[in-house]
Amino acid sequence: MRKTVFLGTVAAASMVAGIGMADTLADVKARGELNCGVNTGLAGFAAPDANGNWTGFDVAICKAVAAAVLGDPSKVKYVPTTGQTRFTALSSGEVDVLARNSTWTFSRDTDLRLDFVGVNYYDGQGFMVRKDLGVTSAKELEGATICIQTGTTTELNLADYFRANNMNYQPVNIDSNAEGEQQYMAGACDAYTTDASGLAATRAAFADPENHIILPEIISKEPLGPAVRHGDSNWGDIVRWTLYALIAAEEYGITSKNIEELAKSSQNPEVQRLLGTTDNLGAMIGLDAEWAKRAILASGNYGEIFAANIGEQTPIGLARGLNAQWTQGGLMYAMPFR
């Protein structure tokens, strides 16, 4: 989900926070723990188990950054944030990085004074309905009641889509995905709309997922990725290149299982630089030579993370699609390590 309201308030908080928070790396090292903003609970992306251990596609970013910076992927404090609180949590300094299904937009990058360091999931807004509703296309939702989080770009996209198709709908306003799921399951709305990945994750948690379908229409572009505050470019570089390390590792065939062997034997100069056997790129961002190696070991490369948490063999069941490597027809493309 994507919030675009109260921009001035969050922007002001960001400017105040920026005065005393220009060295996030030093703060994280002194604290000995990474404060990572995550979802309050979305299956496959970020959710705690019965013992309070967080796992998921976005959680893997938190672990990778902690491993790169602190040498230990477990040194993370997970801070659950809602659609309304996530950007304030980042701007105020409550969290060091936000890894929470957030869309990179113009206003967030400028007015909110946030820096999105990259895209870890290319998404788009969709619709979910009960199979027995007999609907096979979003264009058949004339007059439908639709659960929608207010104050989000999801809300704006929905209004634009229905207006463009000369259709009417009745919004059912909700504040969180959990409330949306409850309202939808209670029959308060005919359809639920949010990011398609979020719909898949929500459906996977149902007792009867086979009785709910995600309609084929994707009505928006939603590039999701981790974000940091404006004003600390070195910290932004650390989070950005940690993400790129995971993506590049998949491209070059580096996995959590063969990484030690490749660190010793690979003759590929890019792999040598990535794993710290030559050139010590880490020194350029205040880290040691093996920062990227540790980041990859934390949860595996990008492909391993995708497959383990949200891939086709999981209950979420997402295909790689646009999130395949650029060499496989997708958009995942890491900048060069040189």
C-alpha cells in the first residue's frame, strides 16, 4: 500500500531529523543493532512467527544490511509500521531503513524527503474477488463495493480506473491490510484492491484460498523498494549496494551454498570484487572487504530469497515475471561492481 497524505508534516519531521542524523552508519554501529521498519504482518513479505521471529521477502533486506554493517544478520530490531506511520517512523529516525512494500513515487522522493535506494519488487495494483461472485474481469465491477485503504495512491488509482471506464463503485474505507482482510471476509465488500503481491499474500492466509481469485487487470505501476532518509548519502549507498549485491549474486550464480568456494576460486573479476577478494570496495562506504559476502550469506541471493518466501513453490505462489533477471526477460539489473 502507498500513502501520500500529510506530506508537509512528514517532510517537516524529516528536515528536523536530518539535523542530527547525518551519520546513520555510526549510529547503527554504536547501537549494535539495525532498526528496520517493516509491515505489521504480511505473509511472505514480513511477519513474525509464534516465537516472534521475523521472516519474509522484505525481512531479508533487513538481515542483509545488518550482516553487511554489523557482521550478524540477527542484529535487527523489527519495527512494525502501518501505511500511516511508516514514513514518519523513517523521517523521525525511529528506523534506519524502511523495508515495507512501499512504492517509489515522485512526491515521496521529493516532498517527503526520502531516498528509495532501488526496487526489490516490481508490482501493480489489482483486485481480488470471491470466485462465487462470478466476475472474471475488473471491468465487470460496475456498482461493486470495494475495500480500499484511504489516503493512498491505491485509492487514487481506483478512482482513476473507474472514471476512465465510466463505472461506479462504493468504497469501503479501511486503515490496514488486516482490517481489509476482515472486512472482505465478512462480506462487507465485493472486492479488495491493493498491490497484486499483497493480494496474493493475503489470499494465501485464507482457510479457503481456492475460493478467491485475483482478477487479471493490473491498473498501475508500483515499484516497491527499501527507503532511507535524505541527507545521508553514505548510508543510502550502503543499503543500495547491499540490495544490488543480492541481485548481482543471482546473476553471477553466487548462492548461499557455493559462495565460499567461489570466493576462493572464481576468475570472474566482478565476482572477485563483489566478494571482497580484490579491490576492497567496502572501504569506499565505510565497511570491510567482505560486507557483500556476508549480506549474501544472510538469506541467499535475490533469487533464493524470492523462491523461499513468495515464489511459485510457496503458498504465495508468485511467478518471477518482471522480477526476473534482466538476462531472463525481467527488470532486475544490478549496477556494476567496479
